[in-house]
Amino acid sequence: MHNLELTARLYKTMLLIRQFELYLAEIYHTDAIKSPVHLSVGQESIAVGVCDALEKEDIVSNTYRCHATYIAKGGDLNEMMAELYGKRTGCAGGKAGSMHLVDIKRGILGASAVVGTTVPVAAGYAWAMKRDKEKTGHQRVVTAFFGDGCTEEGCFYETLNFSALHQLPIIFICENNRLAIHTPIEKRWASEQLCERVATFGIKTHRITDADVFKIHETVSNALQDIRQGNGPIFIECDTYRWLEHVGPRDDHNISYRSQEEFQRWKDQDQVTRLAHMLDESHRHQIQAEVKAAIIKASEFAENSPYPAAEELYTHVYAS
Amino acid sequence: MFTPAKNAIASPKQDTHLIRYCDALREAFEQEMERDPQVFLFGLDVDDHVGIQGSTVKLQEKFGKHRVFNTPLSEDAMTGVAIGAAMAGYRPIHVHIRMDFMLLCMNQLVNMAAKSHYMYNGQVQIPLVVRTMIGRSWGQGGQHSQALHSLFMHIPGLKVVAPANAHDAKGCMIAAIRDNNPVVFIEHRLLYSTEGYVPKASYEVPLGQARILTEGSDITIVAISHMVMEALRARKHLEGVGISAEIIDPITLWPLDMNTIMQSVQKTGRLLIVDNAWLTCGASSEMMTRAVEMCQEEGKPIPRLARMGFAPTTCPTTKPLENLFYPNGRTIAAKAYEMTKGPHAKPWEPPLDAKTEIDAFKGPF
């Protein structure tokens, strides 16, 4: 049986992500959120399974669907909500929105809206962490999150090659939801052997097909141990399912590009529900209450924060 | 917005030596890498026997394989790697042997390098130098000769410099390495062997300041990169017919020091811009527009304006056509003569130039 403390922690973070995003979906029609939102509902177990295994000083690199990883790595919830509201107290001063969440002091590199773009940047950061180890003696690790669509970009393969060549301290995490916007893998890939493809670069690979948060946590924990000893990059492919539309707050299963049966299969193995049942009722309720309070607090923080002043249009164009 | 004009930097008092442009660059790398352990240099062929035409030779022996290293050809990802390292506190210098390959880096440069400081609200800085070389002659052709500086000038967040002599190459490189922003550092292959007096000690040529190379009273000629050499040849021709040309090298293309240019134009009343690039949407378009705007804002008369640059074609390899593709000392002089003397002046054909660095270049790189 899994350790209770870990179960409670994983449950709480997954629930926070789930409830935070469902809250966004609920209020989206009010236009309080002035940003497109790419929600991770259904995919939480990857971000949480990975990030929980990390040390505080480790780094995550994100895609535009970055809410889950931002929250899982401990990004400031108030600043996140304020960013979505376009307020000056947002993590990017209200100037970047949902697709570019960032919290450098908590090891969250800025996300990019252009698919694949952050993967080589993450490798560059990992290169720097390897250099830093010469001074500090401790190996910080970078985890690069991306979707199946990213693996179609040239820079992905360029980065695999460079990372393997330099034995970089990086874990590549592919969140494979089989969709690029609305286009399924069958229309995009000649072969589904992604791990095999990556392995040819001399990179160890793992595949987790059921989104089991404990399995992800354990795989990443082992990978981290390996990498901190200097054993190069590791690639993990995690199958998952996007419950909502590509961008926006709605369920779009009424449109016939994916099947209800598949959705139901993933709902049946939903990790948030699974872990909820592993906790006793009072513990579960306590966690649910804490999550709700955090979301309300973030929402109030965002509501009560000012918009940026006019002159802030021109701040940070160039660094001094 | 513009740095106030401070005109030319006086001859340095320090010890100088007569060295080539490429040696001046190498000296900048060596001194900066000694000063700051966060500086590193990487790119295809930086550690081979050619050493980017001598500019990186023996740096790996001195600073180690972790600070000077070769890369796979992956220009796109390597630019991302440089950006990631810069975010983590390092100061990368990424090298491209020809500027044409920078088109493979546009996503990283435009979407990440230029925007990260702004988009992440100052949480990160990208102190990145991208070295890139414009090729010319001995059959460089359509894809080894492009000068794409205007593409980068267009993007807020990037700085663009194109020094045209050994002194400025060293000083600008040191300034670029110390700058906390991404700097596109544009070199020119035909400038590599040109010699100049360069202080032995470390110094910065500040980014954003133009240099008046020679003073004159009849016409202001602003020339970019290798065209500075052609403009200086033109000036000699013009002297022979009693025309005194003031030659200005903007050095930094963005941010652009228009004040120095406009002070000169106020004196001469004529502005000829000679770009080492195509004209459409180019650096010359920007300079000319700003010149007109600044005159209008200050209620001053619009000067006589003209510009020259590459022919609006792909660069051909065959010499007779390539010669027509580029402006040269004689065509620049003829244009300046026409602008100064008016359309009805006695026709004048400048004498032939002696052999130049263009004739001397025999490739292959």
C-alpha cells in the first residue's frame, strides 16, 4: 500500500490543479480571465507525479498548457490568478498571460506559446546546471515538459542529440494526449514508436500508459537518482487524456473528433478520484477545504489587484 | 530614446598594436573570458584548426572544453541552449560562420531571446551574443552573402551591431558580452583581414553610438559594415573634385544613434545612406524615415536624401554580375557627386580603384 503522507500530498496538489482550472472554467464566461486558457483537466497526474519527486532547487520547463506544472512545482497561486486577470501583481506583471507562466525563484522557467520552443532552452539550463555542479558539488536537474505535438518539431531531435552528447541532467517528459489541437496522432505520425525513436539517441526511456501517479512518481524518483550521479538524460512518455477542449473552458466531446468511450475509459482511471478514495473521509474533506480556501484567496487577490500603469508598457523591453 | 551623440572616440592613450579585425575579435574573447568565468563560446567549428578564420584559435586550449566547444549543426536548438544557459546566469557567445544560417534560429531569437526579459517581467535576462559573418565574393552566392540585419532591427528586445574596423570589433564585442541583452553581432568576411590600431588593454565601444570617421562639409555619407570601406574610397574620389564628404559609421544599427547623423546632416544638408544590404524595409528605410521625421518635428528643411545598397536580386556568383550587385567606391562617389552638384553638373566618372580586399579574397570560407 502507498504511504499515506505521499498519497495525501499527491491528492492535494492534483485536486488543487483540478479545482483551480474548473474554477477558471466556471468564471470564464464573465471575462474576468483576459487570456486564452489551455486547461490540463484530466492530465494532472503527470505534473504532480513528476514535480513531487523533485527537490526544491530543481527546475521545470513548460509548454503553453502550463497551469498544472506551475502549480505542481509550487508556483505562487495568487500571482498565477492575477496573471490570468491581467493584473500587475501577476507572475509576469499581467503582460504575458496563461501561456507564459513563470516563477524563477521556485524553479519554474517561463512557458512559451510556440510548440517545442522551450525544450532546447531547458537543455541550455541543464547545461548550466551541469557546469554549476563543478562549483556546488550538487547536481540540480531540469525536467522538460512537452506534448506529443512537440516531438514533431525539428528542435526536439536537435535537443535530444545535444543532451545525450553532453550527458545533460535533464528529464524529458512527454505528456502524450494524442492530440495536436484537434488532430490525432494517427494523422501525424508514421510510427507510434516514440520511445524507440528517442532511444536511438542513446537516451534511456520509460513509458507509462495508465497515468498512474505513483508509477510516474517512482519512475521520476529513480531517474533523478540516476541523473544526479551523472548518468545523462532520461526520457519518459506518459499517456494521458485531455478532458476539455484544446483552448477554452468547455467539454467538446459533442464534436466528433474523439470518442466518448475513450473519454469514459480515462475517467474510470482518473487519478484524482482514485486517490480521493484512498483517504479517509475526514482527511479528504480537510484537503478539499484547504484547496477551496486557496482558490478563493487567489481569486480575491486577483480581483483586488490593480492593472498595470500605462508606463509599464515600456518596462523590461531591454535589461539594464 | 536615442543615446546622445558623443561623436568619435578619441585615439586611445593606451598601448596599441596593429592587428587584423579577426585578431581583435579574438583578443576580446580572450580578455572577457579571463575576466568573467561565466562567458563561454560555442558553435560549429569554433575549436577546429581554422578557428573561425583565426578569431577563436587556441581559445579551447586556454579555457577548456567546457568553455569553448563545437556543436552539432543544430542552429535552432543551439540558440535555445544559449538562451537557457543565459537564463541560468551564463554569458554565451554563439557563432555562425555565415549569416544565412541565422534563418534557422529565428524562432529562438525572436520568440525567446528578444521577449523573455519582457514576457517574464524582468525575472530573467538574456545576456547572449550571436556572432555572425556576412560573406562576399569568390562565389559565395545567394546563400552565403546575405546581410539580414534589418530583420533583427525590427524586433524589440534585440540589439544589432555591425562594426567595420578592428578597433570597433574588439570594443563592441566586449560591450556586447557585458550587455545584459541579446546582441546580434554582425561581422563581415572581407573585413577580417583589414588591420587597425587596437588598444592592447580591454575597452568598450559603447553600443548605440555612431562614429564620425572623417569630417566633411558637403555631404553626409552613412555607411554600414563593409560599405564603410567603400564609402572611404568614395571620399577619396570626391576629394579630387573638391567635394568634402563626412563619413559616419553607425556601428550599432539598433539602438540607432540618429542624433549624430542628424547633427552632421544639418551641417551638410545632404544624406546618402549606403547599406550593405537590400533597401526595401531595410536599415536605410529606417534611417531615412527617421531623418524626415526628426526634421519635421523640429521644423527644419528636409535634406537632399538618397540611398544605395544591394541590387534587388539574389546575389549572383559570377564576377561581372556580382560587381553590379554591390555599391562600390566609384558608384557611391558618382551618387554623392550628383547629389552635391545637381543633375545638370558636368558628367564625372571617378577613376578606377586600386586592388582592394575584395580582389584579394580567394575563399574558400
